Amino acid sequence: MDKTEWTLSELAAESGLTPRTIRYYISRGLVDGPRGAGRGASYDARHLARLREIQQLQSEGRMLAEVAQGAGRSDELPTPEAWWRYPVAEGVVIEVRADLAPWRLKHIHRVISEAAKALKQEDKDDAEHGI
């Protein structure tokens, strides 16, 4: 007969994750906490399904921040997004989603910096020519 409840160590073995990773996912709100506490804590098929869903999303290249955005959201509201706003010149603002991968943000920051320098130089040149 198939098992329907697991301890943390059993859930870890079933999912292929470590107990520490499962605890981390719970602390981040990616997975619901167990039923009960301490030695009596138990996990069910919903927990295992969610862990497998997270593994699938990560294998598709999703970061935990993206996975978390979809966790526990009401269908009545759109998913909120956090954005960084960079005013780079008079009347010019660049907006960037705040939850992008760090390597991507680093590249974007470099591009924004170059754009800001170019626009400032253009403004300076225009001022010198009385434009």
C-alpha cells in the first residue's frame, strides 16, 4: 500500500532533497509547514507534490524568488512585482524588475550606467552649443 504520510526524513528520501532544504523551503513560504510539531510532525502528498513542482520549476531555470511569487497567491489578484527605477537623465527613467537573477542585474546595471553617461555627455554637449 502506498504511503500517505511521512516524517521529515522520509519526505526527504522520497523527494530526493535534504531535510535542511525542505526546512528552508518551508521558512521561505514555498512549502506549507507540517501537520503537528516536533517528533509528531508529518507531511502528506501535498507536500511531496509541491516539492516535486519546485524541482521541476528549478529544472526549467526558475529561481526560488520566481517560484515564491507563485506560491500561495489568490487567483483574485494579479501577482505583484517589485521594480527598481533608475532616473538616468532629465525625463528619462529606466525600470527594471527587482527579482531578476543577480548576474542579469549586474549586466543591466552596467548598461544603465553606460546609458546615463552617454545622456549626460549629450546634455553637456547640447549646453555648450546653446541647444
